Amino acid sequence: MRFSIASRISIGFGMFAVAVLGVFLLNKSAVERSITLHSKITNELMPEIAQVNVLQGYVQHIYALTQSWSVQQRGAEEPERLWLTSLCVDTIPAMMCRLDSASLNWPENRLNTWIRLRPDLLKMLELSRAVRLTLPDFDSYSDPTNQIMAEALFIPGGEFKSSYNSTLSGLHFIIQEYNKELGRDVQQLDGSFDQLGRVMLYILLTVIVGSIMIGFFTIESIVRPVRSLRSKLVNLSKGIYSLHKTRTGNDEVGDMAVAVDILINNFERTKEFTIQIGEGNFEHAYTPLSEHDEMGKALLKIRDELNSYRHDMESKVSEQTIEIKRQKDEVNEQRLK
């Protein structure tokens, strides 16, 4: 199979391009996973965790403020009582609506916990409203029945106390589950970057080793044969015929090496041919390299002309010898007379 220099160079650059493409695709995949995880942590988990923590704090405030309302005589316009009313009427219901929407994407255990604690939280709001309505002003505290009914809600086993404990327990569980999920996502994010670093290191090592191998292969298959051919051609310019073989492959350099070897062999044949002609061996075989071998044709023409000249000279020498012999015979005959 012919493996040209262009093919080798193409394969070398192709391997480099594949390595670069592999790095790009792996980086792209890892970065996309990291972006997805970071977006989830930043836009979903952290805000929801903060919201549940705030809700937990508000629940504790509602309990403390409502309990304080049941025992301390104050006016309805006091800042703390206005804040309690705002929490129960506006803030908590709005937060519950937002968490209801977020809970659609929650895992089953977290969702079930939210479903269980939601009635307890609503009951807390209702009981806090009942306390506020039972003890709306200073005069309402003068009725011991109202105050006893309000305080009874907060004793161990009381409705407010039970709903409060159940709500806090559920919110605490939800926060724990959120923190576990956050820890897993952060671990995956760190693992994604660690994996990206390892993959890039492996690819870098592969590219380095591949480059070294390609460079060695190029030197062995191109550079060294070209240097050998250069040495042969320099020797030819000095009239020195180097007969050592050049190790090449089936490519353009190999074609040049074969052509140079044929040329050197032809010079050897030409030298031998001229020596034989000089010794008078005009029958020595010689074949031109091709029909376009002008030097070979010229050598054959010289051989034929020299051979013809030799035959002509031999014929003339023979004729002269015969003539000299005839004249000698005539002279001898005349002497005998």
C-alpha cells in the first residue's frame, strides 16, 4: 500500500485536530455540567434554603410574639404587635405560596414533610389570630377567662405548642434535606472540575507522546532518507558512486531513492561499457534506460561507429597487405629472369 508524504502529514495534523476536538468536546461537556450545577445551586437551592430558614425564624417569632400577647397587656398599635399581625396576615402566607410552587420540584420525602407541616403552620396562624381577637386591647385582659384560654395554648400539650413543635421539626428536616442536596451538588461540581483536570492532563500527555512518535516517524521516513539521498547526490557531483541502499517507504522519497539508485547503477554500467569498448570488446551488451535515454543512445552510436571504423581499418590493412605481397612477388620474379 502506498503511503505518501502528504498522507503522513495529513494523518499527523488529523490526529492533532482530533485531540484538540476531543479536548474541546470534553471541556464543553464538563463546563456545561458545571454551569448547570452552579445555576441550580445559585438560582434554586440557595434561595429556597434561605427562604425556609427565614420561614423557620418567622415561625419562632410568631410563637414568641403570640405568647407575649397572651400575657402582656399592651395596645394593639405597639410595633411588635403590628409586626406579628403583618407576619400572620401577609408575610407567612406569601412565603407559603412561594414554597408551594417550589415544592412541585422537590423529592418525595421533602414534599411529604411540607405537606404534613403545612396544616400545623396554618393552625398556628389561626390560633395567633384567635389570641389577637380574644385580647385586642387593655380591657380584654381584665377578663380572666380570656387570658386563661390564651395562656392554655402555650402549655405543654397545648394546641399552639404542639403545632409549633411539629412545624419547627418539619422545617428543620426540610433544611437538612436541602443541605444534603447542596452538599451532593457541590461535591459533583468539584468532581466535575477534578475530572476535567484529569482528562486534560491525559489528553496533554497523549498529545505529547503522539507528537514525539509522529516526529520520530517523520524523521525515520522522511528526514533520514532525504539526507541519505543528499549524500549520494553530493558524491555523484564529485564523480563518486555510492552504492549503499537508502531505506525508504513506498512514497515520494522512496521514488526518488529508486531513481537515484537506478542512475548510479547506470553510471556503473556506463563505466563498465566504456572500459569494454576501450579494450575492443564491441560485443559487450548495453541497454539504454529507456527510449528517452539520450546518453545511452549516444554510447551505442559511438560503439557502432568505433566498430565500423575498426572493420574499415582491418579491411584497408588487409588490402594493403595483399598489395604489398603482390608487389613483392613481382620483384622476385623479375630478379629470377
